[in-house]
Amino acid sequence: MKHLLRQTFRSGKFLVGFVIFMTILLTVLIYPLFVKDPPLGIISRGTFLAPGIYVNVYDSMNSSPRYTLILEGAASRRVAGKLGDDDRQAMQEWLVAKGVPEDSIDIADTAGLIALWESNFDPSLRLPGMTNADRNYYIRLTASLEGLLATEDAVVAAANPETGALEEIGVITQTDYVNVGEVPNSRLFVLGTDNFGRDVLTELVSATGVSLIIGFVAGIVATTIGLILGLVSGYIGGLVDDIIVFITNLFTVIPTFVLLILISFSIGQEQRGAFTIAVVIGVTSWVWTTRAVRAQVVSLRNRDHVNLSKLSGHSVAYILAMDILPYIASYVVMALILQISSAILAEAGLSILGLGPRTTEVPTLGLMMRWGLIYQAHVLNYWWAIFPVILVIALITFSLNLMNTGLDQVFNPALRE
Amino acid sequence: MSKVILEVNELTTNYVTRFREKIYAVDHVSLKVEEGKSVGIAGESGCGKSTLALSLMGYYFAPLHYSSGEIIVDGRNISGMDPDDVRKTILGREISYIPQAAMNALNPTQRVINFIEDVIQAHYPKTTKKEIYELARERFELLGLPAEVLRKYPVELSGGMKQRTVIATSVILSPKVLIADEPSSALDVTSQKMVIKMIMDLMNKGIIKALIFITHELPLLYNVTDDIMVMYAGQIVERGTAEQMVFDPIHPYTRALMGSIIVPEAGLRDVKLAAIPGTPPNLKNPPSGCRFADRCKFVKPECRAISVGLRDAGEGRAYRCIIPEEDLRKAYQSEG
Amino acid sequence: MKDNTVILSGRGVTKVFGFGANKTVAVDHVDFTFRKGEIISIVGESGSGKTTLAKMLLGLVSPTEGEIYFDGELRDIRTHKKKREYWKNIQAIFQDPFSSYNIFRKVDAVLLDCIRMRGGGNLPYDEKLEMMKRACSFVNLKFEELTNKYPFELSGGQQQRLMIARIFLLSPKILLADEPTSMIDACSRATILDMLMGLRNDIGMTPIFITHDIGLAYYVSDTVYIMEHGRFVESGTADQVILNPKEAYTRRLLSDVPKLHEEWDLSTV
């Protein structure tokens, strides 16, 4: 046993798969200890916030102490941040279209460009070929130019509760900085937010956990059914074997996924919890385990050690448990691993079709994909809402399959290089 | 003295384990086979006889490695040759090897003739299928195999027939030496007899010039080969003619081995079978003296200290024992 | 040792596998009478049905037709309990010692099973230990060297000897030895055979050898049965059958075996 474990961990494939899988599993277990937000809590108003650190503006204005940093090129970076190269190009295009000679526009000269723009831009003017979207873009652009080159300090004012008049409460100079760590309210969205304004990372970790549980439950259900049927069918033989093989063959020819869709659909949206879905996936995917276990048991049941165990007066249950099960255990473990990985994929497939667990309680990897697809995250370039989900599904199934192949090499030395 | 076809001098080969230990499964083995002669190699399982068969081909692949000595086939030294060259120019043309489960070598999806085409075209790519068929038909008929076999699939043939087909195929290029490692052990007595007859025919009809026959079945070896060598723990412990080895062994181990023969002949029931207690030594770290010392009835203290080489006993006989031949014989006589 | 009580006999014992076009008659209406203490050999080539017959005698395979009588009575093994009772009287040793072991169980478990089967399940451990030690010393093994080991840690000879120790503990009336020495080196063969003979003398067991090796059959047995295509073609004392065979098949079988003092005539194939 110890030797087998050592062999297993000496297999490179198994080790890589194991490390990936354990990393995912540990993340799922440890992350909630640090981030206690509910995974489906809506945090942002407005959808698909890009990944980044979000600092509370109010707090950062009132934050004290405030630091003065004289940084080279701070002003130009400020300008560049608001007026990018694309915007400058667009401004030039508009001006040229309006009739300003092209050689008089220098897009590198910010002050000149803004002056030229302010003197020429007319939001009501429709140039040929300009769409509404283009017009709105230019109007937004013009608004953002306001105060771009200002060098004065900003004054913060608040309404006096007694008089109602605005009173100056502070001044923010252009060289004022706050330490993000000292701002009481800031939030890191590693993977931004999704279409409902939920933190994608928190949701993803929780979804991974739920998907893994679905995979385990489905895998164990499928393996248990497959194991019991396979053992009984292979060992007892005769009529029992014929009946089980007939049912198994029947299930083999029905496409499992179609069956899965039909069962999920007939259960109805309200009854479909994550656990139900897991059981449904489990009871539709035992066929291959049954066939494989049966084949192994048939080849084992006439072995000498089984005959000798019979001659020692052991019962059928004892022989199955002690003389047959250990011999196929490695096989069953590998089947279980494959079942888990295919159950996770099956859940994803079902959820994308809208037949997965009902959407209000828990996230699953499949549901996150579904939301991403429905809200067109993949079309609108909100990669963070859908790509990490795909990556996690791929990593889980990849690591499980890698572990399976590694185990296969350990148990079947013929496959080793 | 006729021409020597196969000469092996002090051949040593070793296995390398996963823990980088070397196991010398063939330890300084020398042998000579003259034209038209056959040599049998006998021994218990694990004594290195199958490894010797593999080593004699000159074709080594992990975990078996060549370490020293030479193999000379018809005057040509093949030890130390590039493995690829050995495979292309030696195997099948100079030396052929038949393992115990040779019949499993047939590809179940191909007809026998396709298998033969593969074998011949690997050596002579330009041969046409018609030529190959003619050659194979002629050879099969010469060896008493029906030509229809060529058009059949392996599943249509019985085990004995498959084995004979593979043997006939492996000598289709008329190699000088045939190494047969338990070629009939997996077969029924009747099929075994047919396989043996075919191997004898190969010799008698001059298709092969020398035969190395390896088996643990001593009565079979006695009936097939001219000379017999007995191996123990990677070394040759005794060699001589088949007659001498079976009826007049010198080495205590050979004597015990020959005393364990069971044949259905009158008088056998009155003989007490010889048994050797204990197990052969572990070749990872063999004993420094005589390797048989731990199981030998006549062991002396110096046996464990001194490692003896093969001692000449005249007429080409040799044995590996510190006790002189006469003393051994006396001991046997007093035993009865 | 040999008395004339019949311990095991069969009338018209037949086993048919499959049905319709796939029907194979493995054992075809064989009759036999095995007497107590007599050493019996059933000799046949592969496919002769000897292993199927052995399994029927053991009760691992039920005959399609015919009756088997054990100790003068019609054998009844229809329930698990009755089978257990039967198996206290008849045991087996198989060809490949290694495959006879469950590789996941330590060798002690094999011996403890036997003690339990003889009704010693509730004995104090010391007594069990004593029994195991005695069984091991019978086959020249040291129990201390075996205990807590897995089967693959033993050599082939040790494994087969432990199988004999198992038989010693069970003390059945009949032992079916299915090719007990064919995987064993020639030098250990004598030891194994001696031990089996010892069992016969010590516990009055009737050994039945199932073998393809006609030489072994001649060497060990009193009575030899030659089997071909599911039928006994010839039977009688070893000297009668082997030295003066009457049937053509027996003669062919004998002529196909290489011998030492007789020319092996290769021209007859």
C-alpha cells in the first residue's frame, strides 16, 4: 500500500494533476475564510466593472494625512489618462471632416488641439457618415475635456446645514496624494464584476466549490451504482447477468446527455437544486462503470484465489468484498475520477442550456458561463466574466484526467515508458 | 574438427534495476557450437538461461546491457556492433531467436503470408510478393507445413501450428544459428513433438547450421541436443555431451537436477526423486565463493571462500567445483 | 493405507457449456470410483475436460447431468451451508501457487481461515498460533519467517508449500491437486510431492492428481485415468496403463513424451 502510494506520487503526470487539483481545492476551502461576502451579493451598481482596485472617492478626499508628491510627468500622465491617442485621432478626423486643414492640426500638442477643438466643435453639426453613436462619443469626449489643462487646486465644498450655502471645507491640489491603505473604503476586484454587479472572483471560488461537490456527488452515485451492478452481474452471472447487461446496453444506446436534458426538464425549474442535478447526472452515467467492472469481475471470478476462497467457505458477500473488490479498486478509483470530471462538464453543459440548478441560491461554473453568455460578456469583451470560468473548468477536468492517466500508468506497468 | 559456427567467449551481460543496481544474469559464459551441432542449456527458473538466449543475439535493449566478452558468428565478431546494424544485418540472417510465446508474434489482423512479407522485406526491400510467396511455399512444404497455411489468419490455426509457422518464418532467411527458448513448453505433448521434429528437420536439411536449445525439461533436452550445459545463478556449472550429463553428471547440482527427472518408464517408481533444499542466491549480491555452496550436500569451508572457474574433465567436459572429479564420484558411490 | 471403501464416485457425470450451435461437451458421461487412500491421477491434454471434471468434483461447477456420490451418499451441495460442510471434506491445490493467493491479504489470514473453517474460530490466539506453527513445520517452513508477509514476498516453492500447510490444517478427506508441480522447478518438485504423500500417510487423505504429465502420473499414482475429449479412454493401475497401454490414445500420448532409455521416435507425428 505504502509502496503503491510512493509509486503513484513518483508518476509525473499524476503529480502535476494532483498539484493543480489541490491548488484549486485549497483555494476553494481557504478563500472564504478571508472574504466573507456572500458569493451572490450584488456589490456594484452598473455591470461588468473591469478588474482593478476601487477606491472610495469621498473617503480619499477626506483622508488625512494627505501627502505631497512631486512626480515627474504627473500632469502629462493625467492628460494622457483622460485624452488618449485614439481620442486625439478621432478629434483630428472630426476637424478635418469639418474643413480644418490637416497640416494645421498637431495632435501631440494638447493645448493647441483643445483650443482648436473648442473653437470648432459643434455638437449639433452632423458630418457625413457620422452615426449617432459617433455623435454621442464626441459629446462625451468634449465633456471630459473640461478642466483638463487646469492647474488650479480643486475646492471641496459642502452645504452648510443651517444656511444651505456652500462652504469651502477643503482644497485638493494637483500634487496631493493619499495612501490607498489609509483610505477606509477601497475594494480590489481581481476579476471585476459580472452582469449583476457581483464580484466575479468570490462568485467563481464559490461556484468552483459547488461544481466540485456536484462532481463528487454525481461521481459517487454513478460509481456506486456501476460498481454494485457490475459486481453482481459479473460474479453471479446467469439470468441476473443477462438482465443487467440488457439494461446496460439499453442505456448505452440512449445518448446520456439527451436523457439528462429530458430528466432535468421534467423535474422543473423549482425543484432543481445543485444536489438534485448531481444525483440526476449520477444516475444517468453509471453505464460505463458497470460495463468495465463487470468485465473485470468476469475475468476474476474464475481465478484460483477466488475458487480457493470459496473452498474456504466464505460467503458471496465476503468474496466480493475481499477477493474481488481489492483487485478492481484501482480501476474503480480511476473510473470515479473520470466520472467526477465528466459530471462537472455535464453540469456545465446543462446549465448553459438553462437546465442546471435554479439560479437564485448557489453559483456553479455552468451557471456563471450561462450568465456570461446571456449578457454577451464574450461579445462585449468583458473577458473577466467568462474566461476565468472556462479556465477553471478546463483546469479541473485537465487535472483529473492527468491524475487518471498517471494512475493508469502506475496500475498498468505496461503503459509506462 | 568441423567448422565452428558460433563461438562465445566470456560473455557477461547485466540488467540495470530502477535503483541503478547491476545484476549479472549472464556471468562469463563461454561456449562453442560446431557446424551441425546443437547445444542445450538447462537450469532452474531464474538461473539466467533465458537472459543468455537474449544475450547471444547481440541485440541489447534496456534493461539488459552488454558488459564484456565476444560473440563470433561464423568468424564475424558481432559484440560491440551498433544495435541498429545488428538488427538489420544479423537478426534473421545470421541468428534467429524463438521465444516461448513466439506464436503470439503473429498479427491477428494479417494473413501469415503478409507476416512473412514483412520479415523478408525488412531485409531485402526489393523482393516481390510473388518471389516471397514462392520462397515461403517451398520452405513450408520442405518443413511439412501445408502451403494453405500461408493464406490463413492466425486465429484459424491451432497453437502448435502457429508456433511452427512462426519458427518456419523466423528461419526463412536461413540463419546460421537458431536460438530456441522453450519453444514447445506451452504446448501439448503432441504439438511439442511436431515442433521438435520441425526444429530437427531444420538441422537435418541444412537450413540452420547450429542450434541453441533452452528448456527446463531435461528429458526433452536429452533427446534434442548433442551437448548440454547446466546453468546456475548466471554461470555455467557443467557441460558435456547429453549422454554424459544425464547419466554421469559430475557437479553436485547437475546430479541433483538429473535426479529429479520424471519420465513414464519402467523402474521410475522405484527411484527416489532428488530434491535440493533452499533457493538460488540473489544475483544482486552473489556469494563470493561457489554460488551453489549454500545448497550443496558436499560443501566444505573453502567453497564459500574460493570462486572456482570451469575445470576441464577431458573430452570437452568441464565442471565448476572445488572438489576433484574422483572425490565427487567416490562421494556419490558411497551414497548409493 | 488403502482400504476398499469408496470415497468418491460418479455415474454419467456430464458438463455441457453453452447451448445450440455453441454447445461444447466438456465432460461426457464419465463414471469413476475413487477408493479411500488410493492415489489417483487423471491425465489429459489441454481441452480434455480434466479441469472441468476437477471443478465438478470440488463442487465449484455443477454437472449438467449425472450424480456424484461422496462417502456412499448422493452429494447434496445445494445450499451454502451444505457446500461448506462438503468443502471440509474436499480441498484443492492449484497449478499456479501465486495466483492462489489473494495478494491483498497477508499469508497468516490464509491459515487463520482454515482454523476458522475447522470450527476453531473462537480459540484463544495462542492455540491458533500453535496450530499454524505446527502446519508450517510440517511443510518445513518457519512460521516466524512468514507471519505478517504478503504472498509476493515468498518464493514460488514457499507459496506452494504454504498451500500444503493449508491442506494440513484443513485435513480434508480428499485433495484435488490440479497440476501442483508444473510451475515448480524440478528440484523442488520432489519436496512438494513428498509432502503430499506425507499428508496421505498422516491424515489418511485421498489425493487426486489432475495433470498433463504422464510421467508424474506414473511416478505418484496407484490408479491412472486417461482422459480424452471429455471421456475416460483408459483406466487401471499405473503399471497397467503406463507400461502396457491398451488404447491407441494412451499409446500415442506415451510415445509423444520424450524419455531417457527409449528412442524418441519423431517420425510418428
